[in-house]
Amino acid sequence: MSITPRIERLRQNYINTKPAICIERARIYTESHKRTEGQPVAIRRAQAFYDFCQEFTVEIFDDELVVGTAGKFRRSGILTPEFSWRWVDREMDQFDKRSQDPYEMTDDQRAYVREKIFPYWENQSLEEHFLAQIPEESRKLVIDSGIIDNDSKWRQAVGEITPDYQDILFKKGFAGILEEAKEHLQSLDIAKPEDMDKIIFYRSQILISEGIICLSKRYAQKARTLLEDEVDSDRRRDLETIATVCEHVPAEPPTTFHEAVQFVWFTQLGGIISENPLALNLGRFDQYMYPYYQEDIENNRISKESAQELVEALWLKLSEWVWTISANTAGFFAGYNQFQNLTVGGKTRDGFDATNDLSYICLAATESVRTHQPGLSVRIHADCPAQFLRAVTELVRTGTGFPAIHNDQAGTQMLLQAGYEPEDARDWNNCGCVVPHFRKTGEWTSAVNVNFSAALEYAMNEGKSRMTGEQMGLAEVPSNRFATYEQFQAAVIRQLDNLVRHSVIASVLAQKLHTEIVPRPFLSACVEDCLERGVDLSRGGAHYNVGPVLTGIGLAVTANSLAVVKKLVFEEKATTMEELNMALDANWQGYEALRGKVKAVPKYGNDDNYVDEIAVYLSNTYYRTTRGYRDLFGSPFNSAFMGISNYIPTGRVIDATPCGRKAGEPLSEGVSPYAGSDIESPLAAMRSSAKVNHDVHTGGTLMNLRLNEELLKTDRGLNNLGALIRSYFSLGAFHVQFNTVSNETLRKAQKEPEMYRDLLVRVAGYSTQFVNLSPEMQEAIIVRNTHSNL
């Protein structure tokens, strides 16, 4: 699909620019905090946001239609020392040499932050408080272990919200939020203890509203300054429009499609400045943006082509932002990915088809610009227009890994399960990776990654890591003392329950520290009920407060391994637990004959109930255990089997497994089969996945498949894919996504990365540039089985 020369120039800049660290946000925030010592922490955070908006040097780059950055570079990564700085100090000398998500940073920048910034934050950051307070028995499992990972919740901000454009932002504008905060403030009395926290909250709301309005007007002034020297008539017209738009939004509600697009980006930008967050979602973009598009089209204020260009410009802004994360976190979220999910299609709140012209424009933008953001998701329902499903399959055919395809009814059921009202449940959008979400919600949708295969290893090895010999799990009897398969399976569940327990401990501690150390004044303005209640988002101010999500990693590997033990040890007695343990200790070297028998045991992903029932048992048990715990606000924890790049680092710390997998190799992602083990057909793999009870895992379930690109070159192939998707969803499954790029192309990209800078692949719950992945991550994608029939 063709794009304008302007968008192509912006796209080339995005593709060819290496992310660089900008220290301005850290500098301004630090200086601001020095001036506000003794003030309530929420005021200090809001004041620092305001000061950034006033002091940061704004730039409008060539060709931009949508403006604003959080750093001085187009692709800037920022530092947030109030969350964490020690990992930055430890890693930044090697930032440009990291195998995954490297950043450019100068020696002068490193010297400045070590001298002027980090000393101020010593013993004040979220990371330091968490490390000081995590119980010792949890520490070895939680801290950079690959067993339980939640460092994105104590080294980083949470993110994981969907700003409410429908009922708050587009209705009020930040000037309206500012006035509402002032009105609430006037009604409170500081002499009443119950009003004190609310007074602090509303003062913070005033500061952030004034800040984002100030920032937008400074961009308007910058555009006018550039006009003074601009001679190109087309660019002059652009700058005049930018000035007018930024003068109006986000202070006031948008009145045009261009204003609405810029408003959305300013909201994203405000979230980035305040938190550098994960999964700041754009929600149901085609729904809340459509009225502005429709009115502009009907009044000849915009053409469809101009609207398309604006959407593509927004896609590029979303992709230019760089989430600055530690090397450990990058292993779990590889590819400069910020998980800004955008959802199109589905049903209205009343239950009718919601597809409109913007739904198609979003699909076309993702195809044409080939950016890794936003994470485009589509909702497919029984009455989905055939034209829309066809457009979805045509996008799949391009090989970008987009879109993530979701069962509309399953998403609704998941939110009903989580306690939402029916209309709100029908109005769901995707969050981050594959999490059904709603815009009036406070939730940690990716709280912890839990390594299922660690539970398996500890059950077989007396609670010890096979790699290190360290006691990591509960003490267990030697494996040769298990008299029945059921006894062994129960030991695995005991170990898994223990991992869940420590996940909860780490999550609740992190929740508590967030309320004390890093309140969220800007994003609180974007979520309903925070302003009405006078309660920060971090303290449970949202309309819905949903418990944190614990994501299970390695479901297929664990189920396959249990099937091997059940069949070969206890049923056929073809081996013993002693021999199996020796084979694992030897990483299968010298045990090739036994490994051959192992390979013949049924594997999850081939529609074989022998192993699929084990996977369902594991997932059901995990759900029940997880839901038995409550978070800081009294909400039950939620389970998920979603996939990011977490199956790589979690596999790295697990020795050989009974399923035949070798030491250190990746585990399995989501409810997908283990790479290469789904040898029957895509439908067989889907039928295995659909046996999992998707509706109860309200944190989302992910299914990843590879198809031979030849399958989708014809109309018949596209029709067959559409029918396959509908069949899968009729079984109650929630999500599926496809890679269609051949191994031949991927190998060429490895050899000549400069020639394939814009080659996108589906990693797990997201797509990113293949050449931006580490060699290990690239190989994990290549070894996935490629299905050659539908």
C-alpha cells in the first residue's frame, strides 16, 4: 500500500535511527525534587511534571504533523530515577553493546548523571525500597532469577491503563479537569483529617493539568517561531495547522480529527513523561475517534487520504518513543516494545457491530508504515462483516505479525468473570499484550511471570535447581519415591503453589510501595472515578480495581514433560525416574535412545487428549490457586497464559526437561505448543489450545502459529484462513496470531540486517523488527513449526 513521501521520510528516520538516552527528564525532575523537599510525595511528583513541561526544550522535527517528544531526540529513552537508578548505573557503560535493546549514551551524559543525579536519589527510589523490604525467602526466587519475574513493577512504572477519551478526556479537556479539581478543592476542609489526602490529590491534579496545557502551548509557539523562517508553502501550512491545533488541545475538547489525533498523542506523551510506562493503551481508537472523522468528512474539512496520513503519522510517533529498561527486563519484553495496544472492530456497548471506516484505515496504516507500534488488535464476532475479516486476513498475509486476532465473545466473558457490568464488558479493549481490559480500570495486567517448568524441575530434583544445585523450591522427597504418577503430579502442583505464593508476596509489596513512593497524578486524570473520589490511581481510585495478573510460562513444556513421566515411567515402565534424572543431568547426551522414546510420547498442540488433559489440569489448578489470593485492595489475583519474550529468559535457567527439551532452551509461550512439536495441522494445534478454559484466565491467553506464506497468496487461502479463525473462536478460544515470513527470508535478514530494517515478526503478544532482536530471540522464532496446510 502506497504512502505519501512525507510519511516515507518519517518512516525511514524511524527505521534507521538507533534509540538514544536523553537525560533532560531526569535532570529536571531531580532539580524540582530538590526544591520541594518536605512536601507530600504526590505534590512533588506533580510539580516535577509541571516543571518539565515548562523547562524542556521543545522541538518540531522536519515533516511532522503530530508533535511532541519526551526527550531531545526523535527516538529518546528517558531516565526515571525515582523508580530506579542503580541498574542504570550498573549497566549504562554497556548500553550500546547490549545484545537486546541497546541505547546510545555519551560519556558526558554518564558522568553527569553519576555526579548530579544518582547521588540525590540514593535510598529514595522504588527499586531500593523494594529490595530492602522483600522477604529473604522470596528474594532468591524474585530478583533477576528467571523463576518469578516482576522487576517491571519495582524497577519501572506500571503503565497498564487505557485513558478514557470517551467519558473524560475528549469531553472535558485538561482545562475542564483543572476546573473540576479546583471546585473539589474548594469544598474540602484541611481541618478534617478525612479531607487531607484528597486536598493533596486535587492539588496534584491542578499541577499536571496546568503542566500539559503549558507544554502544548509551547509547541504552538514553537510552530509559530518556525513559521518566521519557513519559505516552503506546504510546510508553512503544516506549521500553521500545528500551531492552531496545539493552542486548542489538550486544554479543550477536540473539534476536528487532527485535534483529536494530537490530543491522543499529548496524552501518551504525558504518560511517558510522568512514568515511562509499559502498556499505555490507546483503547478502541476507531470508536472514540470516529465522530471527529465523520464530521470532518461530511463537512469537507478533511479527505480520507489526509485522515490516513494523520493516522500513519500517529503510528510513527507511537513507535519513536523508546521504553528504557534494564537488560533483565529487556529479556522479557524484547524489541523496544512499549505495548501501546490499539483495538478496532468488535461490538458496541449495546451489542451491535462496531466496525467503521476508521477500522479499515487503522489496518491500512499498519500495513503501509510497518511500524512496531501501536500493537494492533482486532475483535472478531459472529456477525463481523465479511469485508472486515477479509481485510484482517490480508494484513496477516503481509507477514508483519499484525494484527492480534481476538474472539469478541471470549473477551466479554473474561471481563464478566472479573466482575464488570455487561455493557462495560462488551466495551473491552486489548491491553499491552493480549489482556482484555476496560478504560475505567486500575490493574497490573502483567504483574509477574511464573516459570511453570521450574515447578517441574523442583519436583523432580528435591526442590533444587538442576543447573546450580541451589535449594530454590520446597524440600521434596527423591523422585524414585513417587509410587504413582498422581503423587508426582501433586509434587509439581505443590512447587507451583509455592511459586504463586512468592509471586503474591512480591506483588503486594510492590503495590504498597507504589502507593507510598510513586503516585500517578497524570494518569489518575485519565481514569474515571479518580477525580470524583479524590483518590490516586495507585491507591485504588479507579472505577474498577482488578487484581494483578500472574502469567504462567511454559505450560506446553510442563504438560509434555508430565505426559512423558506418566506414560514412560508409570504406565509403560519403559524407564525409571532414576534413569530419567540421569538423562536430564547429562542433558540427554548418551541417552539418545530414551530421548527417541520421549519424542514419541503425545505432545500438546496435536489435538491429543492424553497430553491436552494434563495442560488443562495445570491451567485450571493454576487459576484456582491464583484466585485464592487477594491484593492490596482486596481484589482476587488473576491468571493468564499470555506471551511476550518471557519464554526465552525463563528457559535459560531451566535444565533439560523430560519432554526432550535441552538445557537452557526456550520454554513455551502462552497456550501455544512448544516450538516444532505441533506436527499435525494448525487446526489440531488450535483444538489443543481451545481445550484450555480461556474464559477464566482474565489476564489473557495467547496462541502463536506460523503459516507457510504460500498458503495465503490466493483468495482461497485467505478464505480458508478466515474460516479457520472462525472455527477456532467457535470453540471458545480467545486469541490467535500468525507469522508468515519464511525461514529463508529470516536467514537473509540475519546475514544482511541493513537490508531488512523494517522486517516485522510476531515475537509473542507483539510484533517488532526482526533485526532488533537478539540472536537467541531470532532463533526462537525460526525454530517454530511452519504449517503448510489449512
